[in-house]
Amino acid sequence: MRKTLLTSLILLAFAPMAYAEDAKSADAKPAAVPAAQEASKPIAIVNGKEIPVVYGEILKRELLAQGQPDNEQLASRVRDTLVNAEILSRAAIDKGLDKDPRIAAVLDIQRKNALSKVYLEDYIKSHPVTEAEMQTEYDKAKASASANEYHARHILVKTEAEAKKLIADLGKKAKFEDLAKKFSQDPGSAKNGGDLNWSDSGAFVKEFSEAMIALKKGEVTKTAVKTQFGYHIIKLEDVRPLRIPPLSEVKGDVQKQLQQKRIREAVGTLREAAKVE
């Protein structure tokens, strides 16, 4: 389970303390406080400094997103974490650690990253992706998709001479999978005998795709196929009609793609207006 570094360190460092305070709070029965007054109260006051409720809301939301159960123990953990963070950060400031140029740089980068994220989230919110845009993007992808998908294997080597030798070995009944595991320079598929699984032909560079499509089921390229990555020996295992899922099944993915496009456009516009030397 992922945790932020600050949350992890504080929770680990003060786990016994948090547990003891949880135990005491379980026995105590505080008097009832009006809801409006309770909501306006700070989470805690540490050495005279208030920790606002919004801090707790932010941390709680983060912990819930990590899968933490929403219960009384979580509320206690949130409070302890923020109290410990206030105490430790104050100690660091008192020691002058915040004046260290590297620490100051880290804090500045974190601040800018947070502001950048908030800006982009606000931009997406104010420039929402419409149903019509998703339909258009889906139709475009559907129209450009090939009729079939292919299950292929390949062996990638650096030189044509290496490829020719391996093709000769295949002609002597060497197993394609064994040669791929031993000689292929593609780390993603070599361990699986060169298996590329099922893919649309558009998933590959042009030279590879054209050579693969020209093969019959079970056939291997007779000459090496050169691409920007090196020399390939390709074996076509099987072909089947490509199933294109309806928009309802991939709507979330289409929306994310369009949102990413929005973000790139927003960043591009700001960069064009900025003076970068």
C-alpha cells in the first residue's frame, strides 16, 4: 500500500505513542459539543499554534484513497500525524534546517508541483470533455483500426549478420522460442520466447507491421526486417478478427486521453506566452 513519505515516517516513528493515545481516548468520554462549534474547532493546538480542520480533511482524504478504513482510529491517526508533523517541522525550523539551500529547493519544488497539479485540475474542470468529443475520438480510432489483430513473436538483434545466422538455425529445426530467449535484445519479450501477445498491427512500427501482415499463420520471415530498433525475425502465430469494444466500455479511457490532450494544450499555450531563456 502506497503512503507519502512524510506520513509513513511519522506513523512509524510514533506508532507506540499513537497507540497509547488511542487507548486513552477510547476510555475517555468527552462532553457533547454543538456540531457548528465542533466543526470550527482546530484539530489541535501545538505550542500555541492551531492546526486547522482543513488539514485533517486533506490528510484523511489521502489515507482513505490509500484504502484506510474510515473509523475512529483513522481520525486519531490523522490528528497524531498532524501533531507530530507540526512538532518535527518546528524543530527543523528552530535548528535552521529550512535555510539549507537543498532543503529550500525541495520545498519550493514541492510547492510548485502542488500548485501545478491544482491549476491543471482546475483547467480540466473548467474545460470539461464533452460527450460529442468522446464520440468523435472513438469514431476516429475505430475507423483507423485494422480489421484483424495478430499474435506474433520476434527475435531482435543488432546486426543483419546475427539475424541471418539465426534464420539459418531456424532452417535447421532450431526452436524459435529457444533462440528468442537466448539471443533476442528485446527485454520485454525475450524471456517469453519472443511472444508479443495479441496486438493490432498499428501497435508496431511500419516496417515490422507490413512484414508481419504479409506472413501466413505459422510462417517466419525469410529475411531480417530492419527497423529503428535493429533487425527482427518475425513469426506469425495466429490471426483473428479485431473486436472493437463499444464506447460504453472504453469511455473512461477515451475521456482520460482527451483530458491529457487538454493538459498538453494548456501547457503549450502557457509556454508560448512565457519568456524562457
